[in-house]
Amino acid sequence: MKRFYSLIILAFSLQVAISQTTHQVCISEVYSTGACNSTTGVFTPGNLTIAVGDQIQFTTYMVLLGGYNGTHTIVFTGSAANNVSLPISTNILAPVTTVTTPPFTTPGVYPMECTHSNHCFIADLIEGWPCTGYSVTVTGSSCTADANFNLTASTVCAGTTVNFTNASTGATTYSWNIDESEFSTSTNSSYLFSTPGTYDIELIADGGASCLDSITSSVTVIEAAVAGSDNTASLCNESGSSIDLNTLLSGNNGTGVWAETSSSGQFDSGTGVFNASGLSAGNYTFTHTVAGNVPCPNDVSNFTVTVNQSPAINLNLSANTFFR
């Protein structure tokens, strides 16, 4: 049985947030005055269109003294999760009351109907419920997958493993890609970057039913400093004996800085030449340091040069020694 209003003038204002903009739309009886007459839109069948994630706010602006109070229930057929109830009072001095629907999450067209918990007399004199026969159209996608991840570093040295922590929502399966090539389907992942360069890391979050979302971050890999292999050499301390330590370098990828860690006093750090003339026999130590580019550390190779005592030649000639 169709219900009708009693001799009460009831005005509603409907506020719809779309793209963070509030639109005023009115649902009212033909005799309404005040707030409804100043609204900027009219709520007619099918003309209210919102996006997935939007909400609708109902506000009571005016209830004149009459014969009912109670709760006005607003029902969205097919989207019960968005149904709301709005308290209504016969007291004209009662404060304005509002109610906001939960966000609409699924696209579709939802008929709207109103019911009241305590309707009164002389029903046949007033038109029917003001929002019955109207609908709300929700546009957009119901996909809730939101891809996101954190990484331990975005600039690293070659040879570093970067860990990726998944922070996605609304997804059940994942695909990790480096430069569009998949390397993992785990929830979280990691990757060893061996070669210098810039790499795009993409996470595809799959919420099912073709609900996909993706996010991409870049990782820059810097060439690590390599000072080369450690090495050793030996020479005698005879006059003019020296060695160029640069000839001992092997596997370095840059020009480094030489330093002596012993104290011969006869090493030229600018040229890398060690002069062993007249030095005491023993081991003399040196370092070769290649500076790394941030965030890569410096690399150091170590060298040991053993100085040996030159053998002495002793000619012991007697008076009876003859040479023929």
C-alpha cells in the first residue's frame, strides 16, 4: 500500500561529494519552502550520478509543527550497505540533523525509496514519499586494488641486494618486474643488482576479475670502487734498487691514491715508486685506495715489499796469490 505524508511540510537537502566538490540537490514535497528553494539542482529520476567511492549526505532543514516524528529510512535497492536512517522531530527548534551514506563501492543504478517509522493522519491530502521513484547512478570501476611498495634504497652500489616490501591493498596475487621482465610473484621480493645502470621496478597488484593496479619505482646502481688484488714483491737494498708499485696493480677499475703504512721515508706516493737503496732489510707495507662514488665506499688493496740485504763481496788476497 502506498503511503502518503500527513499535513506536514518536510524539506530535505541532498549533498553529494563528487571529485571533492559538494553539489546541492533537493528532495521535497510540492509545498516545501526555505532551503529546498535555494538549491542548485533538482533530484529527478536518473539524474543523480556519482562516482565509486563517493558518499551522499542527507540533511533535514525544516519540519513544521505536525503530527509525526521518528526516523526517516532511505533505502537503496541493490546496495543495502548504503541504506541510512535520518531522525526527524516535530520540534521546529530542534537542531539540524544529517546522515551520510557509506561510500558507494560498486557501479550500478540503485532505486531509492523512503519509509517512515511513524506516519500520521489525513494521508490522502498530501503527495507520496518525496524520494520514492528516484535512483542513484554510480559510475567508475569497483576495482579496489591499490599497488604500493617500499624499497630499502633507491641508489645502491653494484653487488647490492635491494629488498621490496609490499604495501598494496585490495589484491591477492602479485607480479614483480624489472624493466618489464618478471622476476618474482611473491608478496615481498628482493633483487641483486650486479651491473651499473638505472632500472625500473614495477609491482602489479591483482585483485581478481581483471582488477589490476601497478606502481613503478626506479633503482640507480652505481659502479663499485675496485682497488684491485693485494700483491707482494721483493728486491735488494743495493744502490739504485727501486720498484714502481703500479706494476703490481691487478683488477682495479680506477686510479687510486698510494700511501705507505710503514716508515721507510723513501716512498713517493705521487708516483708510486719505492726506493730501496740502503734500507734496512725487512718488510715495507703500502696501500692503494680507489675512492667510491656515493653511496659506494672506498676500496683498498694492500701491498708488501720485502727488502733483502745485498750480499757483500769479500776478496781476501794473500801475498802468495798469483794471477796468470
